[in-house]
Amino acid sequence: MKQMIRTLTAGMLALSIVAAASSTANAQEKVTLGVAIPTADHGFTGGIVWWANKAKTDLEKAHPDLKVIVKTAANAPEQANQLQDLVTVNKINALVIFPYESASLTQPVAQVKKKGVYVTVVDRGLTDTSAQDAYVAGDNTAFGKIPAEYLAKALDGKGDIVALRGIPTTLDNERWTAFTGVLKNYPNIKILDAKYANWNRDDAFKVMQDYLTRFKHIDAVWAADDDMAVGVIKAIDQAKRSDIKIVFGGAGSKGMVKNVMDGAPLIQADVSYSPKFIYDAIKLTAEARLKGEKLPATTIIPSVLITKENAKDFYFPDSPF
């Protein structure tokens, strides 16, 4: 019996040595990580691009066995083509993607994953989660819920609201579902209309002009993005409308947070959703793959209400967003 125990122990030791050697090999394997993100077509994506390039600089300096390749795309087809290049030309073995759109990028990302590339999707989720290994995002439910709760309280449970949505994506759907879910509890608050404005100042300006023409009385606007809020406010100012009490944006841009701090009449609060999560996603993915490890299936970064009382904690004047 003792001999058997010694043999088993020796066998187990041999297996552990092999496993350790394998683990070491995985940990030392070079990682070529592709980063696919939208171009800086508005403030938030400007922040995404800035943080992604900062991650490349910081992480390549810290990890000699890591190469980070950042690609920006102006539309969904361009991003899909870039994914092919990252795999065939750059030979990536890990990908962090902020999809330009959800539905149209799902199949191209799935094809990348089928080729053995580890895939982390950021923010704008895919329509089929089997196409990814991990998902990192801000709290989109809170992003919609917090403004609805704030507006319901500020309007004392009654009034007329117009809304501006972003781009048709899973995250926009999550935000809208959360927003309307809260307001179902307030039957005296009416959502007059909700249109997509593509997280863009100019598009939001046009959508808000339409609302101001069609609706003679509006109590509040859910702009659902700080860039769109800028376009909304411009339209309100040009129309010289005084009925609107609140414009609630979103994401905690330095300009909007400064407005909250300064007590701007229309911008009384905001909700945090920093583009820095692209940096966090790249860092988490790179360091996990260098160790031969995987990320949790989902990582959610909390969103919180920003008011005059705590705005200073969310104000970063040196940030690009």
C-alpha cells in the first residue's frame, strides 16, 4: 500500500510539473491584441480613442511581450473589414472591440472568435453573446434608471418629456427599457416622442428643433448623452423657449459636470459613464491573456448620479471628454 501511495504521489507530482510548465509557457506567450473602436466623431468616442491609445502606450511599456494595435472605423462595414485585417495581416490572438453597431458586427466578430482569437466586447454588446468571451461595460440599466427617477422627482410626478436616443444598439435598448420602466410608475408623466440622434450634437440639434416645432409645451428633455444635450440646449436657446425646466444628458463629460458644479439652470444633474472603461477593458484583457487566463463573462462598471454636491469628484479638466 505504501508503495502504491508513493507511486501515485510521484505520478501526481509529474503531472503537476507538466501543468506548471504548460502554465509558464502560456504566461510567456506573446500577446498581439487588436483594439477596434469607432472614430472620434463626438466627445464620448473622442474619449474612447484617447483612452485606447493611452492603454497601448502604458501597457506596451509595462509588458515587453505585448503588442497593441488600435484601429478606428467611421462606420460598421469599415470596422468589419478592419477585423479581417487584424486577423490575417496583424495575426492578433486577442481582440477588444467597441462595436460601431450591434447587429451588423455580430457575425464578423463571431468569425474572429472561431479562428481562436480571445474576444472582449466593450459597451455596445453583440446580438449573440456566444460570439464573445467577455463583456465589459458601464451600467446601462442605471444610466436609464437614474435620469428617470431624477426627472420624476424634479417634476413632482407630472409633466411632458421628450427623449433622444443614441444609435440602435443593445446598450441603447437597455437604457431605454430602464428609463421607460421607471416612468411606467408615473402615469402623469407623458413621453411625447423619442427619436434617435446618434449621440451627435448636430443630429440632436435637428431632432430638438423638430420637437420644439411640434410640441408647444415641454417640461423636460432626456438627451441620454452629454453631446446630444449640447445640441438640445442650442436648439432651446435659439427658439427662446422658457417652458423647459431640465435637460438631462449622460456620461459625465467635463463640460456638463462643470455646468452642474456652476448651477447652470437647465443642467442640474448628470449620470456617470466614463469612456475610460475602454482602457480598463484593454488592460484587463491584455494582462489576463499574458497569464493565459480568462476574464469573467461580464464586468459592469457602476453608473452614479452626479449632482452639485458630488460633481467635484467627477470633474477631470485635463480629460478630452
